Amino acid sequence: MINSIKSIIGGFLAIIVMGLIAQLIFLFVGVGYFSLVKKFPSLSFISEFTTILLFAVTAVVAFIGGLFTAKLARQAVALHCLIVGSMAGALTLAPSLINGYEITINGIVFLIIFLVATIAGGLYWKKQQRLVIDDTYSVTDT
């Protein structure tokens, strides 16, 4: 029981911290990008890829959070990752709902990507652990 709580809180905090670091990086890159576009207007086409880049970075953060959650949980990995992904995804969408905005298609896609990436991270960790165990037994058998 305590291991479950520890894995959920640990995975959630890992996602939050990595998300804040990613936002800080986006802020610095965005300021630099706008300065660059002022001098070179022909580079303005790059801004069209911002949404895709944001979704990709979010998926990476969620995947790493799933790895962290699975490492702490070690049992019922998919369930723990689903809980962590739901909590972090809901926290990300909460400001929109609190301010009276509706959830857009991008918000729904964001939440789905977040959940899938978190679970994929946990299942990837689980698969890697099986491979390590299989390799350990195959080395000792020969």
C-alpha cells in the first residue's frame, strides 16, 4: 500500500518538475525565436510546428514519468501509470476549466497522448526488467 502511494506521488512529482523545466526551456527558446524572427522574417514558418513540438515534449515528459512510476511501483504498473497520467493530465487541463474555457480538440488529444505515453513508459520499464531477468537466467544456465 505504501509502495503504491509512494509510486503515485513520486511519478506525479517527477512529471510536474520535468514539465516545469520544459516550460522554462520553451520560454527561453520562444523569446530567442521572436528576436530571431524580427531580424529574419523568413524564419516565421517555424512557429507552425510549435503545437507538434509541444505535444512531442509532453509525450517525452509523460513517458519518463511512467518509467519513474513503474520503477517505484514494481506491481500493477499499468494501473499506477494510468493514475499518475490522469492526475498530471487533469492538472494540466484544470486552468482551462477553472477559467470557464471549454476543452478543445487539442486538449483532448493532449490528454490522450499524456495517458498513452505515461502507460507506455511504465510498460517499457516492465519489459526491460523482464529482459534483464531473462538475460540473467540465460547467463547462469550455460
